[in-house]
Amino acid sequence: MTLEQKRMRKKEDNNLTGVKEIARRANVSIATVDRVIHNRIGVSERTKANIQKIIKELNYQPNLFAQRLASRKILKIATLIPKGSDETSFWEAPLKGIKESSDEISRFGVNVEQYFYDQNQKDSFVEKTKKILKSNPDGILLAPTFIEESVVFTEKCKAVGLPYVLIDSDLPNEGSLCYIGPDLFHSGYLNAHLVNYLVKPNSKIMIVNISKEIDNQHHLVKKEDGFRTYFKDKNLEANIIRLDIKKTDYKSIETALKKIMQDHQDIKLIFVTNSRVFDVAKFLSNTQKSILLVGYDFISKNVEYLEKGVIDFLICQKPQEQAYKGMMNLYQHLSGNSLDDKLQFMPIDIITKENYRFYKN
């Protein structure tokens, strides 16, 4: 037996002794203690609380890495985020965060399986959720786009005791280990506060939603709600019109914008609720219209128009860091460690032509 093997065996023996002592004090089986340590179902709340009390009293720290090496157990984490597209490169950043974290935890016996769905197709999302449930992972990192379908999926996860972490957009139902991402409502609220400095009272403002599934896109709805609530809270008169564009190719976006601009020639500012602000910027640039423009996300197409001065402000909330933190939080939970915060909101960054060179996602 090598020196390293002896060291690992000693750690395993010490670990087992700790589990035996906890089981003896709690008057339960070692298997029951193991379920509590690994946060598995099948233990009553009373027994679980007693075991956790004893663990705390003994200051017991399970050597989970050694356990997995000894048992050759591989943890499997599934990730489900929208796939990248020609329309927007936003999801390239979370994908980098997933890769960065995967590289770090793979040496601890963690296998990451990546799944992608079309953010314009509900059926694509549902199909991938079914595949994930069949694959029987130990945990899931989820970026939910479709509200109803995401709630159905997460309810199924809760029913089978499958832990999940949410990024980018939270859900109205409870049950996630944690949410890491923007406070969507306050993000929209901040945008309205910013807009209030940019235009005169009662100026005409246009909210633009660009998505094939606008009413079912939780993040768009919450941002708009926050935006409108600001003016109500401040008792400010707001002349707000809304444009929903459900055909997301540029030609359709151009047609929709051209029509509403003809009907409302006095628009002073446009607020785009997602990363597709570059499409509106392209239209304004091509038509040489001078209208204030604010929107979301630090992607190359948006930065191009920010640099040109067509986009005035971008609101950014570190999507790469969201995914990285989400993966690490999920891994920590699967390793038996408790999470400090269920809600981990990212900072709301205001990016301009003057400071974008110093910003990192």
C-alpha cells in the first residue's frame, strides 16, 4: 500500500468512526446518518434535527472527497440554458461560467452534462427537461425562460428530491437551493430612475419587448413591472407606450419599429427589456433618428452601438459569474455543505461609452 493510499485509508477510518458515533448517540443506523449528511429524503424532520444537532456538537466534517474516491461514486450535474444563436450572443457568457466551474470540480469526481434549448420554442425546453429527468442527475443548474413550463419542471424536481439552482431569472414557486442573478424587478425600477433623469416630465417613452414568447418570459415581465412601478411610487406622470415584437428577425423588427414611429413621432426614449437592444440601435442608426436608447447586457453587438453613441446606457449583471457561482453553490450542496444565502443578487451595473472598456462580465 502506498503512502497516499494509507493516508486516504486513515481519513476514511476516521470518517467512519465519526458516522458510527453520530449513529450511536442518535440511536439510528449509519445509513440514516448518511442520508442526513448527504441531504437525501427518507428521514423524519425530528430525526434529521437530532442528527444535525449531534453533528454540530461533535464538529463533524465529512471527508466527502475521500468517500467518493473510495466508492468511485461520480456526481452528475445537468445544466439547462438557452443555446446560443445568431440573434444574440448573450448565452455565450453563462456557458463560459459553466465551463470554468466544470474544469475546477471535474477533478473531484463531478461529471457535467450540458443541455440547451431554443429560447423561442417552449417545446424545445420541455423536451430537454424530460431528457434530464430520465438521465437521473444529482443536481441541476437551470436558467428558466418560460414561466409555466419551468414551474412544472421544478415541481417534478422537488417531487423526486432533485436539487436545483436557478440563474438569470427566478421563479414564482419556491424550492430552489438558491437563485443567483439579477433582481429583475429592481433592475427595471433602476432603469426608470435613470430614464427620469434623461427626459423631461411626461415625455413619451416606449418599452420594447422582443421575443416570440413575450407573455411567458418571466424576466421581461418583471423588468417592465419594475419600470412602471417606479413612476407610480414617485407619483410621476408617465407617458409610456409598449411595443411587443414577436417575430425576431431583423426585417420584422424594422417593420414594427417603422410603423410605431410613424404613429408616435414624439418618442423621446426607448427602453428595451432584453439584450436585443442592438436591433433597435441598428434601426435608429439606419434611419438617423436621434432617440435616447437604454437596454440590457454586455454583448459585442450592443457594445458596438454603445461605442458609436447610439445606445446610451446598458444595464449588465455579470452572466458569466452567475453561472460560475451557480455551479459552485450546487457542488457545495452536493458535497454536504450548507448554503448561506438562498437569494444571491448580482450587482446592477450601468455601462456607458466612457466606462465599457473596464467592464468584465
